Amino acid sequence: MTTINRRLFIKSTGAAAALSLAAPLVARAAADPIKVGGLHDLSGALDSIGIPMNQVFQMAIKEINDAGGLLGRPVEGVIYDPQSNMSLYSQYATQMAVKDRVAVVMGGITSASRETIRPIFHRFKTLYFYNTQYEGGVCDRNEITLGTTPAQTVRRVIPYAMNLFGKRVYTIAADYNYGHITSAWVKRFVEENGGEVIETEFFPLDVSQFGSTISKIQAAKPDFVLSAMVGTSHLGFYRQWAGAGMKSQIPIVSTVFGAGPEQVILTPEEGNGILSCFGYYEAVDNPTNTAFLARVKAAYPDNTPTISEISEVTYEGMMIWADAVREAGSIEREALWEVMESGKTYDLPAGKVSIDPKTHHAIRDVYIAELQDQVFQIKEAFPQSQPEDTQMVCDLVADPEANKHYEISL
Amino acid sequence: MEKSAIRDPGFYLMIAIGLAALFIGPLVVDMFTIMQVTQYVVLSVFALSLGYIWGFGGILSFGQAAFFGLGAYTFAVASINIGETTIPLILSFLLPAAFGAALGYFMFYGKLSDVYLGVVTMVVTLIFWKLANHTAGPEYVIGKARLGGFNGIPSIPTLNIPGEPDAWLDPAQLFQVFMAILIAVYVGLRLLIASDFGRVSIGIRENETRASLLGYDVRKHKVIVFSIGSGIAGLAGAMWATYQSFIDPNAFGMEMSAKALVWVMAGGVGTLVGPILGVILLQWLTLKLGMMELLNSFVVLGAIMMALVLALPKGMVPTLRGWALTGWTLARRGRGAARAKKPGEEGGAG
Amino acid sequence: MTEVEGYKILRTRGLTMQFGGVTAVDNVDLDLNDGELRCLLGPNGAGKSTFFKCLTGQLTPTRGEITFKDQPITGWNTHDIVNLGVGIKTQVPNLFNGVSVYENVRLASRRKHMPAMAREIAEKMMEKCGISHLARREVGLLAHGQRQLVELAMVLAEEPSLILLDEPAAGMTGDERDRLAQLVLEAARGSAVIVVEHDMQFIRQIAKFVTVFNRGAIFREAMIDDIMRDRAVQEIYLGKQANAAA
Amino acid sequence: MDYFIVVALEMVRAVAWLVLLSAGLAIIFGMMRVINFAHGEFLMLGGYTVVTSTHAGVNEAVAILILAPLSVGLFGIIVERLVIRRLYGRILDSLLATWGLSMLMIGGVTLIFGNTVEGIASPFGGMAIGAYQVPIYNFVLIGFAALVLFGVWVVLKFTRAGLIARATMQNPAMAEALGVRTSWVYMATFGIGSGVTGLAGGLIAPVTGVVPTMGVNFVGQAFITVITGGAAVITGTLSSATLLGTISQATTFLAGPVYGDAALLLVALVLLRLLPQGITGRIFKRSL
């Protein structure tokens, strides 16, 4: 058993003991499950990301129940499949908040889906955990954001790569919010470190042919390519890059590669050597993670998901929430905020995580890793990185009513 | 089909059902259901826009989403800038209608027809979709509204009472207003179809050559029909934007156009009730499938669509009508066997 | 060319229609007096229907000019030509199949008249063509002869000054044909009429001056009796075009 | 200088790409007037055949050139028998039915293979043109695009089967009267169209991400190419692919991929306005 679970176990048995002393009236309430919502794409374009998240989400529920549930009540997952469709996101979010009256919701993958459902949960006062690495800037006390933001990742990987390869950078990015903001951060960090971004190119998410870009990159002769390319169409870039024999000539650094199952879809020859930066890799070396991965394997022996930051963080979300419920002895939002804002540090598979009370974003360890034979090897770790970007625009302590997604301008 | 609306009992039945839902619905049904039904109402208006131009004008558009999206974005941009919603709602009808007229002029005066017409409308939709997706950068701002690219425009205001920008409608009121719009669109289209203009449109659908050989300007007629349909689709887009309080480029998506086709097709081309039924049935199904953790929603939905086309090629409403008619005839024949055969109805119709 | 004097309501000069390498209408000069009833004869493929299509703007001629009521209408849109006063019954009836007979005819009369008047005219024309009892039937379900009458009623309801009838008698019973002949003669009292027909019995009932088409060009123009005696005309009808054309 | 060679090569590759994507669709649409909305998923199926069979140890070339066209062609025949056959002459119904099929296929492939399958690397590696590296595989794509068009041309022009197919498409009733079993001709045509699509799917597998939803990205381009080309399979596909491919690629080089896509769509729009029946509806009328 891992540390966190041993601790959880003691606490929950304590809670159970306390409950058994309580009046029979409470015992009846014990039969009522606490509902938790899971809103991940299980079909459609994003299912390859959503399905592992959902698997881990279900596993977390099972673990909580095996440890005796919460407040003496079992936890029940309410799972809907928004089918990679924004209007279904908004419907199911409403349904979870209004009809199912879930205590908390984990979910949303793209920023678009988050901005669809976040206002709904805000309006109906349903606690919401967004567990994806994203461009930063959400300022909403109702949302707990555990994924990494550019100030945590880009800031680390840029100097690392510049040290290794050189100072001239060619940025290619997906043509949407995330890509634009990330590339702005890239430019800033490259310049802060005395380098130069020679070109920034944006690609619509449905572009799958990159021949012209590959020629242009060759003409520009950068020291490395920084990719913030997203989605399955953009995978074509890595293949065509390798196909042109460029892999051995110009290295690739990515801020987002490996959030989904990219490293498994590319062959080792195509993927080897790509550098990336996340808050979690399977290779993170601590006993909590080893045990976590073993449990994932045991829970899904046939279809073991590849765990990336996005699914590990979903697990984190459930664990942090469960811990707060136990400590607060309540599922009320306000009580849980108080626990989570206390600066408590959680010992999780990804390392030590705490929640920044000003932004409700995670302060967490960040890793740089290199892909070798479809597995990321950790090169360097940066403990306790702050979500500095969101901190620039958001202070929930001063303004607890904030409800906005800031676009951080640089 | 050409039965005058004023004489058709079904017409009054539909209005009655609509009014009943409008007034009684919020009293007897819970808030969540009301919000769900609001969605069906919005999409029904959208389906009617295609049901009208296809079923009663013979214009098959694969790009109805272009106008839906245009209406939605118009409403979003205008309401964020103006700070109230009445003028934006009107604009979201007028602008798509004007654009529809322009595109219609381009197509019908160019004698495009058939599949080619479909593809041009589809291409236009794709262009909108691509451009809308390309507006992620901070330079794409209209007044106070950031277009937002792929992520779309969040925080679109809810409808307010005309003249009182701060009097926002609650979900039940929103439902009532939308229901009223749906009834108005339905009644408007029925009356339009029953009018001489509508009858000429039906004539054009039936035989374009004859219509022009009678001296009707087919091209002009089609442009008008197309433009009306575009305006209604735009209105539906605006309703969608305010209902969801956000809008993204998927409003311009192929899927949106295709869905409209499926609703109309499943419900029955050449009816107005059909598209509405199509929306209710298929949207309900999509929603339920996502909640059921069945195999995979796409498999089930795809199979149902194929089954619908193969089993009910005319759509639900005409098929049911056919069955009802056959049943009625059989019953009458059974009863009236003893009676003398009735002569066919004669004389002029209204 | 024509011997009959008077106001020429229709005039074509050098009218030519080519499809790729095929010349369907070849250099046709035709004059039609106001109020004249003209029959157009010729074997299948002689270009009569194509000629009609050129007159009504359904086809834009490759060369040549068409003048109707002193207006050069070459290249005009169909509906504009029709609105000048041309009504046509096409070879294969063009009808609004999904709607009733009455609605078909009313749409024709409604073009020029207000609803009440249109209704009256429509009913009168159906009566005239003997299809009142079919008024509420769906046109798509009628027999060919009945469809011909519906289309005729539509053309008459337009009250055109030039009526073009392309094989109006095809598919008709003897009674229907006699009635048709009466109708055509009556119509010709108010308008100019061109009739394309193969049915010789019918032609005899109505024709006076006749134009014969062959291979897209005008082959003969003469009074019906002369035409009937013309050996060359008989030959082209019997399919000996090769000799006759020489 | 070498940059211009690279750019020119890229344009040719873009044309070849459009030809490959749309040839199968063109055969089916041009000869049968059936719009196969599941065309993208047929490509996906070709890609999956290659990927899975390569992982099972089949030689890559065999998988791409033989297995992919065979299995997708066979699948096409089954689809034709079960679905398309009932919908001839009903363009719209067949469109809707195949749209359902496309969803069914996306869902079905996800169920069977899962949504993450390791792809195959593009063979042959790169070669140098001056200071530039280009994938040798580009030449393979260009070669096969030419071969597909040439093959279809030879079949239509010089074989009895091609003659029968052309006769059937021109006038089914007459062909039937002459003893042709038109139903078989349709089935074969659909099967061959599907097979060509399968081959294309196999050929693009090494350069794209093979995932169940990949078809969605291609189907639009394929349609526009085919419709812009008009009814003639070969000249239509070739002329519209050439026009659209070069213009969009040139724009991509000059202004970036968004404008490249937009240029492709605008050109298609203008062309359709000027030539409402597609390029071969007006020019090259008598071509195949």
C-alpha cells in the first residue's frame, strides 16, 4: 500500500468509527451514494484521450469505495459521453448539475469544452475539477485546475533545449487558443534566454499535409523546432518529418506531445528523441507512482491505458477531492475550498502537489523527458513549479467572485 | 400537401399542441426537462428552415449550417457589443437572409442545380468553418467581441425583455419565447406555402420548366425562397447561441448541415411537422446513447440512420400518413361495403 | 416566302441551332401572321421541337434572330418571352405532377390575373377542355391524353397571343381529338397558333397553310392540299430522306 | 534554385495526393451517380488494413498494394449488395445511408481495434535536393497516382469490361436489353472504386496518423475535387486535382496553410459557378 492510501485508509476507518457511534438517522443517509460526475469524450475525435481519463476516474471511485466510501456513503460515478461534441457537453453538464445533483465533476478536455461547461457549473454551484494541461488563465473559484500551464512547462523546456541545441527556434503550433498562447510564451522565454524565434506558423487542426512547412523549416535552418501541434491530423507532421529524413538533422521539442497517445501511434523511429515537458510521466520514479501504475494494470489487465499527465491528473482530482471531503466532513463546496486552500500538500503519483489559493491551480513538480522507443525517459525534474502565468491575472483571495478565462497577454 | 392551411385540421392541432406546451409546460415539468425541450425547439426552427426550402422550394442545400452559424455569430457579436438582445435577434435574421439572397443570386442565376448546388453550398459552409476556426489570434476582434477561433465566443448574453437590457429571461421564460418563435415560424411557413407565392414554389419544385413556361421567373423565386430559409436558419442560430451562451465554429460544421438533412429526411420531405419530429427523435436518441455506456454511440446512431433510410425512405410523417390513410380506407371500405359506391369529389378546390 | 399578307407577329431570320456537330435547326426563316393557324409537319428529328425551344428561350440559338411582336427576343429568358405572350404545350407534357389539375391551371391564369379572376378563368378553361371532372385529381396519376388536355387548358388559361402546340393529339381518343380540333380552331380566332403534329386526320381538321421541316430546315411551305399532293413530302415521311433532300 | 525544385515537387505531390484521395470516389460518383459519404472511412479502412497486417508480420508493400485494395474492395461489394443497391437513382438517400455507414465504421473500427494503433514508418527515408531533404516516398505517391489514373483509363478504354461499364452508365435500359446484367456492373464498379480507395488509404497510411476518425479530414477535399472535375472520371479528376492542388499549394507556400485551404475552396466555388456541370461538363466533354 502506498503512503497516501495508508493515510486515507486510517482516516476513513476513523470516519467510519465516528459514524458508527452516530445516531441511526445518519445510517439511513449512509445508503445514499455521493454522486460524482465524469465528463470525458468516450467516442468521436477525442476518445483516445477521454477513454484513459475515464478508466482512471472509475478506478479512483472503486478505490475510494473499497476504502469504505466517504462519510460512510458509497461514491457513485455518473458518466456521460459527450461524443466530442460541444453541445452535448453543455447538456450533460446541465444535467449533472441540475438533475443528478452530483457533488463534483471531473472532466472536459479541450479549452473549448471547459469554457462550455465551466460557466454552467459556476452558475449551479457544482464543484468542478479540470484536469488537463492547458494555456492558463482560468480564474474561477469553483474550478480546481490541476494540469500544467505554459509558465510551468514552456519556461523549463525552452532553456533546457536551447542549452542543448542552440538559440534559433522555429515554432509550429495549432491554430487555436492553446497554440497561440503557448507560442507567445515560447517567444517570451526564448528571448529571455537570449535566443530568437525565427518563425511562428499556425496550422488549422484539420491540416494533415506538411510538405511545404517541412521545406520552409529546412530553408530557415533553425537549431530546433518547437511544436505545439495538437490532434491526430497533426501527427502527420512527425511522420512526414521523419519520412523526409529530417529527424537526424533538426531536433523537435514539444509542449504537448504525449498528452494523448501520440507516442504509441508513432513508430519508435519516428518518435525517438522528441523532447517534451509535463507534470507527469509513467517514468516518474517514486513508490506512489509504481503502486499506482500497478493498480492501473490490475484494474485494466487487457486494455491497460498509457497514463499521461491528463489521466494521472484525473486520478489526482478524485483523490484530492476525496481527501477534502474526509477532512471537511462534508461535500459542501465552501467547506472543501477551505481544506484545499489551506496549502495542504498531497503525495501523489506525479510527486508533491498543492493548490495555490490565489488561482486554484496546482503547484506541482514538472519533468522534462525524451521519447525513446515509445516511452518517455525523464531527463530533469523541477520541483514545485508555480502557475505563474495565471497568477499574473488572477487573485481569488482578493476577488472570490471572479468568473473568467483571461487571455494572458505578453 | 397543397391543402390550404386554413382548412387543414392538422394545422390547428399543431398550433394547439405548441400553445399548450408554451403555457402549460413550465407549470408541470421540471426545470431540467424544460431546458432540454428548449433545445429541441431551437433545432426545430433550424430543421424547418431546411424543410421549407427543400420540401417546398425544391432546393437541396448541404450548407444550411452556413446560415445557422452566421446567425449565431451575428447574434453573439452584436449582443456583446450592444448589450441587449432584441436588435441582435433581428439582425441575425436579416444578415443571413441577405447573405442567402446574395449566394442564391450567385447560384440560381448561374443555373446551378442538383448535386452541384449541394456542393457549392457545402463549400461555402466549409469556407466559413475554416475562417471561423482561423480567428484564434487576438487580432480578430469585432468591437468588444473576440471571435476566439476554435474555442469560440463564450458568455453570450441570455435574451432580455425588449427595451430592458437588464431584465434577463429565466429558463422557463426563454422556453416560452422560443416556443412562440417556433409557432410563429411554423404558422408563417404554412401560410406562405398556402399563398400564391408558395404555390408557385411548389410548382417550381414539381416542374421548373413548366413554371418558367408559364412566365414565372424561376431564378428570382428560388432566390427569395432560399433567402427566407437562410433567414430562419440564422434566427435558429441566434437562438442556439443564446441558449448555450457560447458559440464555436462547429455551428458552421458539416455535421450541423448534415444533421439538418437527416432530421428533414427522417421526418419527411414536403411536410413541416416531419422535420420537427425528426429533431425530437434523433436528438433524444443521441442524448440517451451518450448516457448509456452502450458499445459506442457512433455505432448505434449510424446503424439507426441506415435503417431509417432503408426502411422509411419517405420519412416518418408521410409513411405514417400513408398507413393511417390505408387503415382508414380499409375501415371505411369494410363499413361502407353495403352502401353504394360514392362518386369522387368534384369541382374547384380552394 | 409566305403569300399571306398582314402584321407579322413572329419572324425568324437565319435561325440555327447546333449541338456539337449536329445542326438541329438550320437557317430557318419563318414568318407568322397575327391570328394565323400554321401547321408544322416533318418526320421525327426534323427539328420541330428544337425550333419551339428556340422560340421559347429554352435554348439559345447558335445563330440567327427571332422577332416577336416587333421585339428582338433572341437570347431572352424563357419567362420574359412567355410574359410577352407566348404559350407552349411541349411534346412530353410538362406539368406540376404532385398537385391537382385545378391548381395546375390556376397557376397558369394567376400569372396575369388577380386571384378571383384567375379562379374564374381556370374553371372556364377546364370546362372548355372537358376536364372539370378531374379538377381535384393529382396530375401525376392521369392518363397521357388527359395530361395533354390539362396542359392545353394551362396554355389557354395564359391567354397568350402566340400558342405553340407540340403534338397535342398524341395519346388522345377519337372524341378527345375532335374536341381538341375544335379548341385549336377556336383559339386561333384570338391568337396566332403553330401546331406540330403527325396525326394526318387531325391536321386535315385544322390546317390551312403548312410548313414542312426536314433535317432542321424548311422543306416546303404551301397550302395543305398542295402539300398532301407533294411527292417529295410523301417521300420524306416514308423515310426516303436521302432522295428527297437531293 | 533547389528551393524552387522542392516547391515544384511539393505541388506535384499535392496534385497526386488529391488524385489518390478522390479517384475511388470519382469512379463511384462519375459512373454511378452515387455519393459515398463514407469515402473517408473507406480510406481509413485501407489504412487500418495496412497497419494491422504489417504489425502481424505481413510485408509492407504486400499490405499496401494487395491487402488494402482487396479488403476494402470486398467490403465495398458487401456494402453495395446490402445498402447501395437499394438506393440507386436516389442520390440523397444514398448520401444519408452512407453517412450512417461512416459513423458505423468509425464506431466499429474503434470497437475492434481501439483508437490507438501504432502506425508504420514511411519507407525509403529522405533524399537530398541541393540543401533540402525530401521524402523519397513522395515519388511513390506521385507514381501511384499516375498509375491509378492510367490503369482506370486502360480498363475503360481498351477492355470489354470497360466498354460494358461505360455502356451501362450511358444507358442502363439499353445495356440491359443487350443482355448486360447491370446490377453486376454496378456491383463491380462500386467494388473497384472501393478498391482504389483502399489502395489510396494504404498508400497514405505511412504519412498520416491512422486513427478511426481520420477520414473526416479527407472527405471534403475528395468531394470537391470530384464534383469540380465533373462526370468524366479521368480527365475530370486529373484536371481538377491539378488546378486545385497547384493553386492551394502555391498559396500555402506564400501565405500559410489556412489560406491554402481557403484558396482551394474559392477556386472550386468560382469554377462551379462558371462551369455548373464541373470542368468536364463543358471542356473535354467527350473524354473518359
